[in-house]
Amino acid sequence: MDRALSWGRTAPKWAAGVVIGALLVTTWVLACAAGGPETATTHLFYIPILLAVVSFGIRGASVVVVIAGVLAGPLLPVDAGNGEQAMVDMLVRESAFVLVGGLASMFLSLGRRLDRERSVEDVHELPSGLRAPADTTDTALIPVVLDALRLRAFHPVFQPIYSLHNGRLVAIEALTRFDVEPQRPPDVWFAVAELAGVGADLEIAAIEAAIEATVDLPADVSLSLNASPATLADARLHELLSARDGRSFTLELTEHAVVQDYDLLEVPLAALRDAGVMIAVDDAGAGFASLQHIVRLSPDVIKLDISLAQNVGPSGARRALGGALVEFVHHTGAMLVVEGIENDADLLAWSELGADAVQGFLVGRPATVPADLASPIITALLDRRCATIPATVGMPGQRSWPEQPVSASPAR
């Protein structure tokens, strides 16, 4: 029934009219064959009535109600009991048809109104997930972060990123955890380090710790690392990544990072790319620098922020935006990684939209040990999709994860 009603909303009017007419005639024939109006067969007239409400609205449904009343009334005189049909029975049946058609029309109008209101709310909520920058004014935390840097009071954990094309592990994202008091989010400690003038030192130390902890990482799995604009030009970073030994690295620049002069990044970015390092833009959509970053940096990977990544399935506005983002990213020659995947609905939605890879608690939580080389959840999803639709074909210029494994950034 749901599929029939869905078809009724989108089918051409002439096709809907033909189907409704055929249903009316078929129901009348079945009612005659079943022995008359006293059988339950006449209830089948509700089907063309409901379809008429969906296809033509209350006016079209009124016409079908009248026709159904005539077919189930004067044109269906046979009664299994006494050979005739009482007028009161015909009036009751016609009233039931009118009531069902009216209620269906009312509920359909209410549903459409709620959908419109929900779409408007979704559009207003799209930027509501923007995160405020970390508070860097608490100078009392400066001695703590200096001690953390000196004592290396932090450690890396890693969250997996899996391909939506084949379910394979394509990258792990390095996340830094601080072993200090008072407890603060990692972003706060990096912001305080920047305030203390040791931001690049702390980032380099965190990157070095992540590299040391992943010496056994398979060569085809990318280690994703975070670097601010200042750190991108730091000679220590280039030295660390130059000793690659066949390893795959990705450096990302978060959308929140302010770039004063993109021209100054051209030389260090070119050197990193020459060394085989891929560049990513993280948190795309979380602030107001996404397009500037993407246009000026020409990243290999774009990582969609959680504020736009979640609740895509039930929201028409979010799904439309998601499809546009996938197409945009692929036409730039980059890959799209969707973070914050926490339920099956969002995983399925982004797989259908054509995203390249996903990350989130559903497919893997941060851990000290590298993740499984394949995601059973994504593999099962792909098996179900392959059973019903052909394999996804990449967009023009789109990179392939299996050939060039890469990740979006590490959120610190």
C-alpha cells in the first residue's frame, strides 16, 4: 500500500486515472462474483478512493467516491440473502466512502504541511551545529600545557575510516589524549599551547607520538595527522614525514584554522605533496572558511563536519545538501569522508549518496590498537545493495580509495 500511494504522488495524472478506473472496475467485478454487497469484497473500493486522494486531491477523490457508491449500490443489486439491496445499506456504504475519502484528504494535507514545516526547520538548523572556538583566555592553563609538553603527558588513540566502496580500512585518524589535570578537551590544550607560543611544538610532538605508535600500520592504510598553518611550514614536520619508509600520510587543515596568507602556504604544501603526502580539509561546513580552504588549498580529501553529516535520511533538506556536496567534491577531484556516523540510517544514506568513506562510533571508536582491516557493518550493507543495484561508478576525476588510500584529518 505504501508503494502504491508513493507511486500515486509522482505518477502522471493520466496514468493515475487509468489505474484508478481499472481498480474500480476490477473491484466491482470481484464484488459481483463474490455474491454481492454483503461480502467484504466491497471494502476494496477504499483502495482507488485513497489513490485518488493522493493523485488528485479532495476534488478528484469526490468523483471517485461517487463512482464507487454507484458501483457498490445501484449497479450491485445482487444480495446473497434476499436478492436485493436496501436503500439504507447503499447510503451507509456511500457515507463510509465519503468519510474515508475526507479523512484521507485531511491527513494528507496535514502531513504535507508538517513536511514543509520540518524542511524549513531543517534549513534553519543546518548551521546550528557550528562549534564555538575553544576559549584561549584562561592563562592559568599555560603552565599545565607547558608541563604536558615537557613531560610528554599525552598519548595518541586512533579511530578507523572505512571505504564505502568496499568496506576496507583506508585510514586511521590520530587523536590526542592529554594525561593532565584539570581535564579539558584536546582542542582547548592545543589552543592554550598556541597562546603560550608553543602551538607548533605541541603539534609536532603529537604527530611524532602518533607515527611512533603506528610503525606496524599496513602500508596501504593512511595515517591521518593534524597540522595548523604554522606547522605546515615547520622544517621538523617535513623531516618527520620525509622518512616515509613506504608509509601513507595525510595532513589536514581544520576549517576553523585561520589562514592569513594562502600564498605563504604554496611552497610548503608543494613540498609535502612532492613527498607523497596528501592534503585534507577537516570540519567542512562547521565554520565559514570551507570554500576558501577548498579553492585555495585544492585538497585531496574533504571531511564533512558532524553537524551536516547526521540525520540525513529523514531530512529532505539535508539529503539534498548531501547529494550536492558529494557531486561538488567529486568534480573537484577530491574524496569525501563523512564523520560522525552513529546509526545505520545515516550510513545507508551516505552510501546511497555516493560518499567515499565514513568514520564514527558505528564503524569504530577511538582505540590504542589499529582497527579491523574491514568493517563487517559496511560489508553487509554493500552486499545488500549489490543484490538490488549495480555497483557505484565514480564521478569524473574522482580518486579511488583502493588505489590511493587516504584519510581526512585527525580531530585532536
